Amino acid sequence: MTPSTQLFATMSPNRLFLPCALPRMIAMAVSSLYTVADGIFVGRFLGEEALAAVNLVMPFLLISFVFPDLLAVGSSV
């Protein structure tokens, strides 16, 4: 058994929650800050139409990231 496997096998789920969830929470916060900063720069320097185009394309961009995650997590299980 590797040390990380032992950690997950011996610790309780309540104690494992924060160490496992914290990196994802930080990543989500950074992603949100990126979206806000992108909106500020695009809206200020390129105009309203460019900001509307970015907001229209964003859901499709997120969907394109979801499917590889779905396949990766599903195949690793």
C-alpha cells in the first residue's frame, strides 16, 4: 500500500473532507476570479458586443470541459 492509499483507508471521511475538498474550492475561486477579470477587460476594452459574445460562448466552453472529465472520472472508477 502506498502512503496515500493508507491515508484514505485509515482516516475517517469527516477528517478527509477538508484536505480533499480544499484544492477544488481554491480552483473554483480562481476560476471565478478569472471570469470576473475577463468580463472587466473585455467589457472595458472591446465593448458590449464582445462581452455579450463571451457570455454566449461560455456555456459551450464549460460543456466542452465537462465531457472529458466525465470520461476520465468514469473510466477511473
